[in-house]
Amino acid sequence: QAQIDAASEGDYDAILLAYGLCGKATAGLQARSVPLVIPRAHDCITLFLGSRAEYKDQFENRPGTYWYVQDYVERRESTGTALSLGASGDDSMSGAYEEYVEKFGEDNADYLMEVMGAWQSHYQRAVYIDMGVGDGSAVEADTQDEAGRRGWTFERREGDMVLIRRLLDGDWADDFLIVEPGTAITMS
């Protein structure tokens, strides 16, 4: 919100957000004196797949998919965060286990680790989305290795930048929410 507020003081026609609702992260953001424009998307996977229809098809017909995109994977080296969109890596889980044993004892630590790792049981497929920007071969290989370690099938998909291009080109019909000044993003 602070960055939106700061940009609102400039001479802009609109502030473009290349986000989805992203776990409600954008809910409540307010347009001040400049309209906000944001794709109508659950999360960034919609942007990477190129449409809400493709996202819906994947979500409904291929549940249990964990998505990997080059920029998220590459950031793990510089930030120490997870390999993919949203999950903790094995290294951080190992450190957590040791901490839990010290604080709560081995039985409780085992239980906590089981509960924290339960997210993995919901996935059977890892998909690397190649957005065609830069050389993603190392990231694709990392994703394939990660899928193998977790016992998931691996798939590579071509990404589609159409929503991102439309956002930047000002073609905001249908697939974009325009938040007028004085209003906020809300879920519906």
C-alpha cells in the first residue's frame, strides 16, 4: 500500500499490479488518486499460463499440481527460501526439526514435522512453466530433480505472456479489474 500511495503522488494514468489475489495479499489495497489495474486472477500461475480459463482447466482437471517458475526458483539462492511457489525446502525443515526436538521433545517434534509436511501428500505432479525469458535449463533440471525426490511426475509447459502484455499495453477489457480512486480491491 505504501508503494501505491507513493506512486499516486506522481503523474501517472494508472498503477499496474502484475499480481493475482495471491492468498488475499492484494485484498484491501486501495487506489488513492490514480486507478489501480490488476489481472482478475487467483494467483500468479494464471498470469504464467496466460488465462483464467487455462488456470481453471488445470485446477479442475489436474489437481495436485505444484508449479515452478524460473524467477521463484532462482531467488532461493539469494534469499534462502523454498525451491518453488510456497513450500518450505528440506533444509529449513531439518533445522526446524532440531529446534522442535530441543523445545518439545522428540515425539512432539515428530508429530509437528508430520503435520507440517502434510502439504506434500496433496501433490502428484510438478510443472515447470518456461516463460521463454533467459536460460531456464538449470531451473528446469532442479524442478525435475525435486519432482523425483518427492515421487511426483514432472511436466514442462510453455508459459504464455498474453495477460502480462495486455496489462502493459492497456488492453484491460474483461480480464482486468480497474480499481477507481477512493476504492479498494475486494474478493467476490
